[in-house]
Amino acid sequence: MEMVRAVKLEDLDQLWSLIEQSTYGLTTLQIDKEQLSERVEHSNFAFQRKTEKASGEPYVLVMEEVATGKLV
């Protein structure tokens, strides 16, 4: 079973591996590890922020295989 959830900093290595395996045009994430790290940090901040209405926050979601903990 898969679960969609907010990205975590601990996901960076797995997420980076998925990005490296993807072909051009299949991802909206930059192929730059530093930018990816910043985007994950901004997403975490956006999810923690208390607001009544979202307006342009950079939410990043991942799909995780629950049994293994691997991102898919």
C-alpha cells in the first residue's frame, strides 16, 4: 500500500535518487541537490505554518511504500 505525505528532510537521499532516474520532463524538481534541499526545507516550513488560506506556498508531496518506507 502506498501513502502520499509531506516530504521530510530525511527523504532527500531517496528523492535525489528518484530524480536522477527520471527522464527529462517527468519531474518539476530541479536536478540540483542544493536547490532540492532548499525546496524541501521551504515545504516543511509551509506545512508547519498556520494560515487560513494557502497562497503560493511550495508544498512538496511524496509517495511512500508503507511496508518498506521507500519512496516510489
